[in-house]
Amino acid sequence: MRRIILITCMVITCITAQAGGIMTNTNYHIAFDRMMARGATFDIDAIYSNPAGLAWGYDGWQLSLNFQKPWQYRDILLTTSDGSHLYRGKASAPIVPALFASYKHDRWAVSTMIGIVGSGGFVEYEEGVPMFNMLLTSMLAGNGITPDTYAIDSEMKGKQYIYGGQLNFTYKLTDCLSAAVGVRANYYDGYYRGHVIAGQHPALGELASLQLDVDQRGWGFTPLVSVNFHKGPLTLTARYEFRTKINTENKTNMLSADLGPTLKAMMAATPEGQAKLQAIAGTLGTYTAPYQDGVETRYDMPALLSLAAGYEFTPQLRATLEYHWFDDTHAKMANNRQEELRHGTHEVLCGVEYDINDKFTVSAGAQHTDYGLSDNYQINTSFACDSWSIGLGGAWKVNDKIRLNAGYFVSLYTDYDKAASYGMETYSRTNNVVGIGVDFKF
């Protein structure tokens, strides 16, 4: 029973080790890793960050392949009168690819991208989290059962990926104004698997067990529009993604939760024990209800407004200032958890890029993210922390047709303190991403 709450709350966990909002990734191309603010670019990564800007891009075909490796820790430091203990959560993902392609002719362009647009990774808890122990104690306390009389064998793994394929059409309306419309198809793929066994008690044998194996799938579509104003060294852009409704459905391969037969028989022998058995059955029913076969859960991706201003100081030196707003409070989550946020996510980004010569470019950037968090939103198995991210890297123009990109960014999080009934919890996170990519022109 030590991980029942974990399994219940994992359904609303955002397993992301990337940049962006609570459910949305924004780093697909390595140019983001090395500069952060890309909302005013005309390069191939504009397919995501500035589709309307492709009207000023390369005439002909472009293709870009990008590969990133993120890694992240999510830690909870519990402080009580007895001391402190660190509960470590490890989130990871394999190599994350993204593909971009575009074709431009005269005043119009068509483009597409494929990538992991939301969440993206696996999470594993090996020791549990503080709230698990409270559930364990409350359900098994009494009848001579104390935590030192039994052992816990538990394992839980979860996965969340939102794959996306985007298609844009861009048109230059005037010599200084362009617009783009597009749509993205999003496919949610997740699972929760694990087992929990409380035993062996010397007199009662196995005390409790839980088995869980649930797959979740769902679809959603995102309309998007963007505009780009470009005159001389100045570029101004705006991009809006509408809210994406994603409704997943459970395919439950296994779901069971019960007390051990010897413990149940002993408790059923007294009226007090029978009342407690009934209460435990109700608790287990509440916790396992979201994982019954066919149950639907919302994982909406919020509406996103992006505004950017770029300026070319010299033919070699460019800079961009950008703002993102994610309307998280209107993007439905399981149990309407979005209502606990104080406001949607605000992000401010800045970046600078400098061409050392015709072959080599260097860049750097920063991003600040404010999620609008509250104590009621934060839970052990699904929490966020406001952050600063810093990126740097460069590009090598191998020839007129090929350019290589390399970048790295790190997110520096602000710890979040929350008072719990059993002590003080401090939530902290770390995040690192490295990436390489290659751009082609035909």
C-alpha cells in the first residue's frame, strides 16, 4: 500500500525534462538550446517558433534533424522533529528526436515538423515519497502491526509522451507583413505499471498488495496562427496556439488492491475490525477508481500566446526578446487540478547570436518561468518549481548546404516549501539538456 497515492497522483504528473509550460514543450530545434529566444527567426526552426517568418527564409527545400538528451531529478526534502530525509525522484528520457521540413517559393511557403510536443519521458520512484508512509501507517495501524514488523516490496514506473505532427502554410501579404496558419495533431501515449506488497508480518503473513498495469491513449488537435512584421533590422512577431483538448481512455491490463487474507479474517472477527475493513475498502475503491478500464482522463495542452521582437544590430550580431503566456488555468487536468493555480505560466526569454565569420556562429540566451504555483497545486508526485534557464552553443556552416548545431541548457529551479501535517516539505528540481542537429538546404 506504500505507493497507492503515487499511483493515484501519477495520472496528473507531467513527466517533462524539457523547456516550456506545465504540459507543453518548446525546445525542438538545437537553436533553442543554444539561444532560447527564437520567436523572431527566419531559419528552419521558425516552422515551430515563427511560422510566418518563413516568408523571409530560404527559397527552396530545407530539412533539419535534431537529437536531444534531457535528464532531471525531482527531490523532496522532508524535515520533521526527528531530522531530515531526502526522497529522490529520477525522471529520464531516451534521445529525443525532432524533424523539420519546409519548401518556399516566392511569397509562400509550406512546412511541417514532427516531435515530442508535450511531457516526454519516464519517471521512477525507488524509495517512495513522504505521503506514502502516512497512508501506510493509517491503514495498517492497530492489531499489533507497527512499521517495524513488516517489509515493503514496491516498484512503480510511469511514462508520458505527447507526439505531435504540425503543418503550416505561410504567405507574404505585403513587403513587410506575412501570416501563417497551421494545425498540429497530438497523440498522447502513457502507462503506469507497478506492484506494492506489504509483508511478511511474522504472525499475519502478507498484509496488503496492489497490482497495476494501465495504458492510456488519446488524441487532440491544435489550430495555430502567426503574423510577422519585418522591416530593415526590426522583426516583430506574434503566434497563438489554441487550447488542445486531449481525452485519454484507460486500457487496464491489471488492477487489484486488497488486504492479506489472514489480516482480513482477524479484523472481521470484531465489530471494530469490520468497520475498519469497510473504511479501507472504500479508500481502496476511491484510489483505484481512476484506473478502471475505460475511464477517461483529461490532459489538455493550454493555449499559448508568444510575442517576440528581434533586431539585427549588424549583419553579424542579432538579438531577440520574447514572451510566452500559457493559459494553464483553462486547460483541464485530472480532478480539475488546474483550478489550484494562481495564474497561467509566464515566460520571458532573451537571446543573442553572433557570426564569428562565414563559418562559425555562437549564441547564448536565458529564460525565466513563473508557473503561478500554490500549496494546493503542489503534491509529492506532481510538483513544479519556478526556474531560470541558461543556454549556450554554436553552429558550424560546413558549406552552403549543410549547417551543424550544438547546444546545452540548464534550468536552475527555485525551491518550494510546503507545510504538511507530518513536517515541512521542500520541493526541488534539476534539469539539463544537450543536443546536436544538422540543417540541410536543397
